[in-house]
Amino acid sequence: MSVKAFKLVSAVEREMLMGDKNYINIECIECCGKNLYIGTNDCFIYHFLLDEKVSTAGKITFAATKQLHKYLGLKKPVSELKAASALTRLLVLCDNTITLVNMINLEPVPTGARIKGAVTFTLNENPVSGDPFCVEVCIISVKRRTIQMFMVFEDRVQIVKEVFTPEQPCAVAVDGYYLCLALTTQYIILNYNTGISQDLFPYCSDEKRPIVKRIGRQEFLLAGPGGLGMFATVDGISQRAPVHWSENVIGAALCFPYVVALDDEFITVHSMLDQQQKQTLPFKEGHILQDFEGKVIVATNKGVYILVPLPLEKQIQDLLASHRVEEALVLAKGARRNIPKEKFQVMYKRILQQAGFIQFAQLQFLEAKELFR
């Protein structure tokens, strides 16, 4: 049974990006506050400002205003973008080189600071340096079986560590000193400070695209065998039951209490609280799904869309209206971390009362008595 947890809203129409140039494809996206950056296959970066509008009926729409676009001067696609807002820098991966550009005017930094030899890269969202004016960047190097850690400042970069891996890495996420790596045949956790590694579970990267995503302090989400979304901590254990995805998941994102996954036909929404699939949205030709500061964005080659979450209270009321008491209570308990304490207590009492009346009407007197208590 479904819950309406998200609504899909268009953010950037294809005409805004490419006009009548059909050969242009979206390769990567980055969102930082209201700033949306798009990297394309013809080596351009586009900068839009996203404005969220709410109608009197509560309907949310997005108006994207193009600020500028910049050609990077190569005949290669822009493969990854990451914003470092504290430095007002955008890190741009193109042709195995990470370039630092200004977030506002998209001009490269005057010093020409760059990181060469990167296949892919990620930022450490739980940095260990303690310096607010630097970001920690982890790259999978073009050198075989090598990971490199860098400190990136406003106008310079500095290598911190080079780590060798037992097999070729193909995806990485970072938390503090811990790297969660998808290798050729398995996932591992590696502490790059001590060099100690721990095997998680086998996985064949030749058959499917691995997914490695940091979802919170010392916890990662991985695409496991048999279409399972598996959770793993830095200690190599799982504190949550897995979610059942389709076999060909392309990307995953977290918007508590939901895990959102993208395959070639659908966006699926699973609850982290009871692992049940709650919503399915048809979405063809999607190839990017990412979350940015709680905003979940999906993209095809030609357009960008935002998954807007419905208020949790509305979702709980919908569940109660269809007499799904257990699910409503699980979601209400899970909502505790998203709602201020006083407001939550008032809301939770009201939900328990409503649930009690539903059970009472169904002659489930013992359950109703517990809820009324």
C-alpha cells in the first residue's frame, strides 16, 4: 500500500539549458542553497538560481533563473561538480583533472591550483583537519589501486595521504578517517589513518554499478547483492535491516525517514523505519539521483526535477485516514528527530488518540486501551 511521501516537480526545462541543440546532455549536477550547477557533455557549466514558490493552495513550484554559463575549453564532458561554499569554490572534474573555479563567476582561481589524475572524487563531510577554510577531498586516482586524500584551500591544494587498495576501487564515500570503498569484487571499510581495513560483503562491479553513499556519521548505504540496499557502519556492522530495491538501481539518496532509489523506469521510496516500499513514481531515462542538504534532485539527460517531500504530519494523517495505524505510529515516532520537542509531544498525543479511536471502532479494545493510556 502506498503513501504519498514525495511529489516530482520540474526545476530546469530542457529549453532553458539547450534550446534546440539536441546534442547537449546533462552529465552532473550540484546544488548549494539556491545555487544549482549543471555540467554538460560539451564541456559547459551552467549556473541557475532556484526559487521555491508556494501557492495559496500549498502547491510548490520552482523557478530557475539562469545566471551564466562557462565553457571550460576542452572537448570532454564535465563529469563531476562539488561546491565548497565556505571557500566560494566549485570543484570541477573534467578530463581527469579537478579545477577550482569561483562559485559566482565560474572563473578558474588565478593560481591555477588543480588536482591531476582523478577518476572520480568526493568530499569528506565529517572532516578531520578542523580548519574551516579548507575542504578534504578524496580521489580515486588514475594510478592503479590508489586513493589520494587532499586538502583544498581557496587557491591551493595539498596532498595529505596516498593509500593503496587490495583491488581497483570504483566508488568511494568518506567519513572522518574512514573510507567506504567499492572494489572490483567487494565492498570494504578502510581507515586511511591506521591502514586497517575490513571486508563488508562481495559485489561484482562488472555486472552492476556500485553505490556507496554516506548517510550520516559513521554510516553508509550500499547497493548489495540481490537488489538489496544495505546499511553499514564504520565498524563493519549493520544496525538497520536492508531495503529491497530492484536489481538495476542507478542511484540512491536519503531524505529521512526515507531512502529513495532510481532505476531505469522508476523512483522508489522505502522507509528506513520499517523497510517497506511506500511509493513508486514512474520516471524514465533518469540517470542522476542525489540529495543536497535535504533536497532530493533527479535528472535525465535533458531536464532536472526536484522530489518535494510532503509534510510528515500530512503523511501520518493520510495513513490514519486509511486505518493503517501501525504504519502511522512508526512514522510518527520516526518524525521525532525532524520536529521540535514541544511540538512533537502535542502532535504525538493527538496521533495516539486518533489511533486509539480507530482501534476502538474496530473492536480492538486492548490495543485501543494501550493507545489511550
